[in-house]
Amino acid sequence: MMKTLFFCSYYFFEEVIMSEQDEFYRRKNEQDKANRRAYEEQEARNEAREKAEEERKRKIEKEESRSYGL
């Protein structure tokens, strides 16, 4: 009887621990996906900002070359 009780409680706690681990890793994966998505969005914003800065510099250079040409 004690062996049966032991094994039943062992398997019950094993299931509880495994389900908690599964939940932990599920949450961790969700957080990793959210972090990756945020990183990619930040990279896209940085690239857009760099392109806008380059375009602004190009316009300024073009205006300066026109003003010197007159």
C-alpha cells in the first residue's frame, strides 16, 4: 500500500512539475518571440531613420551645389 501511495504521489508530482516546466518554457518562448519582434521593429526604424538622414544630407548637398553654381 505504501509503495502504491508513493508511486501515485510520485507520478502526480512529476506531472505537476512537468506541466509547470511546460508552462515556463511556453512563456519563455512567447517572451523570446516578443523580444525578437521588438528588435526587428527597432532595426526597421533605425534603417528608416538612417535612410531619411542620408536623403536629407543629399538634399542639402544638392541645394548647396546649386547655390554655388549661381
